[in-house]
Amino acid sequence: MKWPAVIGMLAIVALAWGVLGLRGAPEVTQPIAFPHKTHIELNLQCTSCHDRAEKEAVAGRPRTALCLGCHGGGDATGEIKKVQAFEKGGEIPWKRVWRLPPHVFFPHRTHVVVAEVKCQTCHGPMETLDRPPARPLRTLTMDDCLACHEERGRRVEKTAARGVVKTGRALSTDCNACHR
Ligand code: HEC
Ligand code: HEC
Ligand code: HEC
Ligand code: HEC
Ligand code: HEC
């Protein structure tokens, strides 16, 4: 290959990288190398640790006291020692990975409890991770949100037409439901 061809190809790659957003979101490094997989294998539910997801808009992260219930006491090394450093109080400063722009409102409770959408539908296979995700495994654009709302809305209309109304109200695709 001639130099101009190589430079041309590099330029195309650089352009694709920038335009298609292949760089993605910046990588997040967590204070402790928490493995989701190990804990799901103990038969813990997602909501054993993210219990706020069933009650509030935010899902939240577990309090350090919950970790110490299993990892407290005894001589520890490595990552567990880091967990125990919080034994005297204070919360582990986990960083956010999933985050919508501030003008969008997203209620977890509505989706988890009322609509019974599985966590994995929006977050991907968290149970397979042996280290914290540096980036979201899956993200939702406005079109993704609307697609599900419209599809569920049609389903509600169909059952209503058959006279078996499950949900009393049509699903909102109104701007104000999500933008506040
Ligand atoms: C033993 C407690 C525990 C269990 C069980 C658990 N998680 Fe987590 N989760 C955490 C901790 C700690 C973090 C922060 C560290 C990290 O990102 O790995 C976290 C982070 C997350 C995040 C990223 C949150 C953010 O800040 O953007 C998602 C999404 C998530 N968990 C989903 C799940 C799902 C889905 C399940 C079930 C398959 C699950 N978790 C089970 C403790 C738990
Ligand atoms: C129900 C008990 C239980 C809870 C609650 C729990 N863990 Fe664990 N955790 C375990 C077990 C069991 C293992 C696997 C055996 C081991 O390495 O100690 C493990 C493994 C780990 C490891 C990997 C250890 C290594 O050497 O690499 C980390 C890190 C960890 N847990 C952090 C946490 C954090 C942080 C929390 C709170 C968000 C938490 N755990 C909550 C039981 C628990
Ligand atoms: C319908 C899609 C959807 C479902 C279902 C869902 N999430 Fe989320 N989750 C999101 C979105 C979108 C965000 C970012 C929200 C924001 O920035 O306001 C998020 C953020 C989070 C966060 C970090 C921010 C916070 O709220 O604490 C955690 C942790 C989380 N989800 C865990 C879970 C768990 C656990 C489940 C299942 C019990 C679940 N999610 C179900 C879409 C979903
Ligand atoms: C079901 C929830 C939902 C509804 C309904 C909704 N949006 Fe959005 N909107 C989002 C989410 C999530 C984002 C951020 C993610 C993205 O940009 O795709 C967003 C982003 C936007 C943005 C910013 C785009 C950008 O490039 O930053 C605009 C503008 C917007 N919405 C306008 C509207 C208008 C106008 C309506 C009504 C016709 C509407 N939205 C209805 C969820 C919604
Ligand atoms: C997999 C399907 C699915 C996805 C994806 C989804 N939603 Fe929803 N959402 C629902 C269902 C179903 C309901 C209605 C639950 C009920 O009240 O019956 C709902 C309700 C809502 C409500 C409450 C509306 C009201 O009228 O009270 C808001 C706000 C909302 N969703 C925002 C979002 C945003 C923002 C996203 C994308 C980040 C999103 N949803 C993605 C299924 C979904």
C-alpha cells in the first residue's frame, strides 16, 4: 500500500470513530472491583441489593452495612480489605454508570413493579459480570423508550377491545411524562 492510501484509510477510521461515537461514554473505574456474577450465584436477587428500585424512581446502590453483613470481621486481603475499611462508617463512593440527561425523568418503580419489565431488558446481562462495568452494557435512546411505550399501548388497546381491560389507562408517549 502507498502512503497516501494508508493516510486516507486512517482518516476514514478516525472519522468513523468520531462520527459514530465509537469512543462511547468515558470509562468509569469503581473504588472496589465488585463482581456481580459471584453474588448472583449466591442466589441474591437484583432487588436484594437494589431494593429502592421497587419503591422509588432511583434504584440506588446497597449500603456498606449490607456488604459487611457477609464480609465484616476476620482477616481479609485485597478487595475485601477495601470493603472493611468502611467498617467505621461511611459509604463506598460508587460512581454512576447509567445516566440520562437531567431533563429526562425515569421512574424505576413504575417499570419494575407496575410494568414488570426485567432489569436485564434495559441493563443487559449484569449477572455475567466479574468486574464492575466501565460503561453501560446497553443504553436507551428516546426512540427505545417510545418504542416500548407504543408497543405496550397497542397491547392494552387490543385487550381493551376484547373487553379484558388490564390497565385502565393508555401508556403515555406525551413529552411531559418524561421531560420535566
Ligand atoms: C450483592 C449486591 C448486588 C446485587 C445482588 C446486584 N447488584 Fe447491581 N450493583 C451492586 C454494586 C455494589 C454496584 C456498584 C459497583 C458496580 O458497578 O459493579 C452495582 C451496580 C449496578 C448497576 C450500575 C449502576 C450505575 O451506577 O449506573 C446496575 C445497572 C446494576 N447494578 C444492576 C443489577 C442487576 C440487574 C442485578 C441483578 C441481576 C444486580 N445489579 C444485582 C450491588 C449488587
Ligand atoms: C450474602 C452475602 C454477601 C453479600 C451481602 C455481599 N457479598 Fe461479596 N461475596 C460473598 C461471597 C460468598 C463471595 C465469594 C467468596 C469470597 O471471595 O469471599 C463474595 C465475593 C466478593 C468479592 C470478590 C472477592 C475477591 O477476592 O475478589 C468482592 C470484591 C465483594 N464480594 C464485595 C462485596 C460488596 C462491595 C458487597 C456490598 C455491595 C458485597 N460483596 C455483598 C458474599 C456476599
Ligand atoms: C425500562 C428500563 C429499565 C429497567 C426495567 C430497569 N432500569 Fe435501571 N436504569 C434505567 C435507566 C434509563 C437508568 C438511568 C436513570 C437516570 O439517569 O435517571 C437506570 C439507572 C439504574 C441505576 C443507577 C442509578 C440509580 O437509579 O440508582 C441502577 C443501580 C439501576 N438502574 C438498577 C436497576 C435494577 C436492579 C433493575 C431491576 C430491578 C432496573 N435497574 C430496571 C432503566 C431501567
Ligand atoms: C418515554 C419517554 C420520552 C418521551 C415520551 C419523550 N422523550 Fe424526549 N427524550 C427521552 C430520552 C430518554 C432522551 C435522552 C436520550 C436521547 O437523547 O435519545 C430524550 C431526549 C430528547 C431531546 C434531546 C435530544 C438531544 O439530542 O439531546 C429532545 C429535544 C426531546 N427528547 C424532545 C421530546 C419531545 C418534543 C417529546 C414529545 C413529542 C419527547 N421528547 C417525548 C425520553 C422521552
Ligand atoms: C420494555 C418496555 C419499556 C421501556 C424500554 C421503557 N418503558 Fe417507560 N413504561 C413502560 C410501561 C409498561 C409503563 C406503564 C406502567 C403502567 O403504569 O401501567 C411505563 C411508564 C413510564 C412512565 C410513567 C408514565 C405515566 O404516565 O405515569 C415514565 C415517565 C416512563 N415510563 C419513562 C420511560 C423512559 C424515560 C424510558 C427510557 C429511558 C422508558 N420509560 C422505557 C414500559 C417501558
